[in-house]
Amino acid sequence: MSNVFDVSGKVVFITGATGGIGKAVAKKLHSEGAIIVATDLNQILLDELVAELTDERIMALVLDVTDTKGLATARQVILDQYGQIDMVFANAGIACDPPQTVATMPTEIFEKIIEVDLLGVTRTVKTFLNDVIRSEGHILVTASIYAYLNGFLNAPYAVSKAGVEMYGRALRAEISGTGATVGVLYPGWVDTNIAKNALGGDEKASYLVKRYYKGPFGKAVSADFIAKEVSKGIKKRKPRIHAPARWAPLSAFRGLLSQFTDWAIDRDKKAQSVLKTIEKRDI
């Protein structure tokens, strides 16, 4: 197996392909010669993506990543058309909107986020795993800096991303030696719809983000930036893609970081006051 994964001519399956990161990655890999299979829930947005890229080397499928039968059907359609599946980018995800605490969040919302963000990833990867192994391809799963940072006000999202990280790490170890590889993507703050509440869309949540994420750690990057980092990372079959790279040291020292940040939040009276305000708003 070559250490380099060249996407040119490869069939790349992407979930959440009409969202910020998914769409940017689809466009970037398509520009590098990949055959893109773009999936999402919204047919109109998928049609717009196809029109933007032209219909050459792109297939669009409406798909719910929590639906195992739908995933199996999609797999067969792709194999019938292209005969192979070389890469999976399990990227579909949702977040709390508006931000809520565990105490006030309805159980069905909490569980829905976990079903999409964690089980949607595992079901997607499981469906295509043997195909990727057969082609000595690559799997990339989208985690987040929330895999190791305190996820208050977005607990099910953070729970899911921590789970996705470990799933990706475990799977990489399990298929080592097959020729196929697995990587985990850790986006920081990205200027996309899923992060809008933390980046000014919700006054209280945005205040807390600014309170704890100072300097460059509070700055959002574009989805196009993430796509460039993904492109570079998958070429090298990297096990971890931190985007931007400034988050990598925080991940490396997460044990000490988590203890300190949890301690600081526990003693932050102003933050506790804001959280109480949010809870009253949600009731």
C-alpha cells in the first residue's frame, strides 16, 4: 500500500454534504478529480450542489444516516454505478438549537443528537467498511474539539464527538494491516450554521464562548480552510486532522487541561449566573 491516498478517480461517499464542512470538502475533493457521492436530507440543496459542480463525477442521494436500510440501498446504487467505494467521509451532524442544559433539554432532542452524530457515523462506516478495505481506501469521521473540551450547553453533541473520536481510533487499530486507514477530523470553531449560536447567534452562549476561548482560540475559520486541511490530511492518511492546528496541543495535554477548565468553570459565578438565565429561558 502506498502511504499516499490520491483521491483522483476515487469514489468518495460524503454524508452531510450540503452543510458547511461537507459541501466545502465535496467541492475540494471534486476539484482534485474525485467522484463524489453527496448525501444529505434535502433534495433541493443536493441539486444545488450538483449544479454548482456540474453533473460530471458527482452523484447525489437523499439519505438519513440513522436509516440502516437507506444506507444499504445507497451502497448498492453506488456499486451498480461505479463498482467501488474508496473513501467514506462520515460527517453528518446536528447540534442543540438553541443551546440548552441537560436539565432543560427534552430527552428526545438529547437522544436524537446522539443518534445522528454518533450512531449515524457508526452505521455509515459499518455499511461501507468492507468496500473501503477491499479498495485499500480511507475513512474519515468528523469529531470536534468538543471531543476533549467541556461540552456544557451542548452535552449530547460533545458526548457524540467524544464517542466518534474513540470509534475512529479503535477502528484504525482494528483494520491496520489491511491497506485501508481511518482518520479523525477535529474542527475548531468553524463559520458554519451548526456553530452559529456560539459565534454570535445566541447572546448568552456567545458570551460564554468569548469568556473561555481567548485570542486565536476564539476565532472561527472558514469551511474552505477545513476542506484544505482535510485534503492534505487524507493524502497522508493521517490518524488525526486538527483544523486549525493550534488546537492540537490542547488535545495532547487534555488530561491537565480538562482538570483545570472544569475546576475554573465550577468556581465561575458569572458563568453559573448565565447558565441559570439560559435555563429559565428554556423552561
